[in-house]
Amino acid sequence: MIINHIIHIQSFPIKTNWNWLPYPLLGNQATNEALAYFDAVDGDVIKSQNLFAIFDPINGWNGTLNYLEAGSGYMIKSSKVQNFSYPN
């Protein structure tokens, strides 16, 4: 059993098209805040099993996925290769 263990992950490699993206942080975070360092372009998508958000360059991430939840996993569709890190 791991108690009060913080996972320190520097970055996640993102390829074009669909990627699995874990959210290993301890608290929930608004989608726009959690993905602030993701180099998104118009039409990129993040989704959970039943919620989603699409990136718009004017309004940011919009849809039914308003927060990334601690310990959850997501699929993210990226238009470009990048290394992604969550904000501290």
C-alpha cells in the first residue's frame, strides 16, 4: 500500500493522433489550467469515458469535460508531436 506518495513525472511523450494521457496529480484541476502547457491547435480533443472537450484557439478547451480528475486517465488527440508536462 502506498500512502501519501506523490508521483513526479517530468513529461509525457505525445504523438500525432490519439494518445493515452494519465492524470497522476493529487487534486482535480480545470481542463484549461491542467492543459495550459499542452501546445493545442484548433480541433484537438481530450476525452474521458463519457465527457469531452475540443480546443478552440479563442476560447480554449470547451465541452462537457470541465475538470481533469485525480487518478483518472484520458485520451487526447493531438495535431502535433510534443512532450507534455502538467503545471506545478
